[in-house]
Amino acid sequence: MTSFVRPADAGQEDPLNEISRNYRPISTHLAITPPVSVVIPAMNEAENLPYVFKTLPEWIHEVVLVDGNSTDDTVAVARELWPDVKVVRQLGKGKGDALITGFAACTGDIIVMVDADGSADGGEIVSYVSALVSGADFAKGSRFANGGGTDDMTPIRKLGNHVLCSVVNAKFGARYTDLCYGYNAFWRHCLDKIELDCTGFEVETLMNIRVVKAGLKVQEIPSHEYLRIHGASNLRAVRDGIRVLKVILAERSNRRTQRVRSRGLPFREGQGEAS
């Protein structure tokens, strides 16, 4: 028995062509249908944005710039570089607040977090998206996974990151190689399972802990962190390290109180809350 493919009738739309129009090509061997939103929190980053936008792939669905009341030309530069950029004004303060604001404005099914200081390579986004469309819920960037690296970490920050990462792995059953890194991507539905309620740099740690607690599938992506190109970072190793530790302790405490509730034992309001 001979099989054959019947040619399309003249004037009839080829269904393969119809399907292909709904796909966005990423490379010669990969295409996706889920729209990808890139969230960039920025405050006075006009000098760095040209480097950031230059590396962003053309196939992304939208760029959401969260402006933290910049006093320079951050917004004007962003609109010049990416005419369709969606600019959202941040009403609160802090990186966590900026990201939460940006996430709410996204319309894509996949959300990517990218810093505005030029330290992240937008070309790596394809690796994050590939992990998500292959089955992961949360693609977590790691500077210490095989293939990753960093040009912007002092010995004290590296030690602190290692210690805090080890604590999270031990307390929550994670297997992270990096903890305090802001280059991540995830399906938007993850936000329904990891309610975010902090405003500072510790938001990244909070997300990493809560995706594990929610039972989401996490895949680490090797990433290289470059030096900030212009300006000075607001990150303070000791101050922000303490804030991260407080988040870890609070989440561990919340885990215990949740366990108490599930056993039907008495629960006193306020028990286990961090001061």
C-alpha cells in the first residue's frame, strides 16, 4: 500500500502555514508560541540601557520597564531604543516593589527578570525559555553552575551567598548552586503560587524559596554576570545579607506554623512571625 500526501487545493489555506504564523522563531532549530515578557526595573540607568537593550532578542513579545522615578533620561532612552516598550511608573520603593509592579503589567505567558545595569546578557534568555518550554516551571540563573561565572562579586559577597545558599538547601530541600541572583524566568502562572510581599533585594531569595515550597519544577541555568557598566550599585553586602537571612528565617518559621495547622493542633495568631 502506497501512502502519499495530497497537495492542497488551489486557493485553500495550507494549515501548516497557518500554524507557522503563530510561532516565533528563536533560532534555526527552536520556535515557540508562548509570548515572552521581559521586566526591567530601572532607576537612573539611562547610560546602561543601550547595552541592555542591545542584547535583547528581537522575538520577545514585550519589554516592561519599571521606572523608579528616575531623574535622568531613563524613560526617553528606553523609548528610543525600543519604541514599543511598556513603561510603568513605580509608586513604591525597592527592587522587590519594582518587580511586583512589573509582573502585574506583563501580558506574556513567560516572564523574564533582567537587571538594568548591563550585568546580564539578554542573549541567555533563549536558554531560560528553552528550559521552560521543555517542562520547567521556574528557570533560575546561576553564576556557579557549570558554565556560569561572575565578574562582579567580592570575596565577602561570595562567602555570604554560599552560606545563605547552603542554609536554604538544608532547610527547604533545595539543590541550588546560587541564591542571590536576579536573572530568572518563569511561567506567569507561578505568581499564583508564590505570593510576593517584600520590597528589597531579598525578593529574589523569597522567590527561590517559595517556588520550592510550592513544589514547582526548578531548573538552574548557567549564567555569566558582568560588571555594572555605569554608576554604582545600591547593593550593600552586610545590610542586604541580613535582610536575606531574615527572609529565610521567616519562611522557615512559616513552614513550621503551616505544619502545626495541618496537624489540627492549636495555633496562636502571631506565632512564628519574624519581628
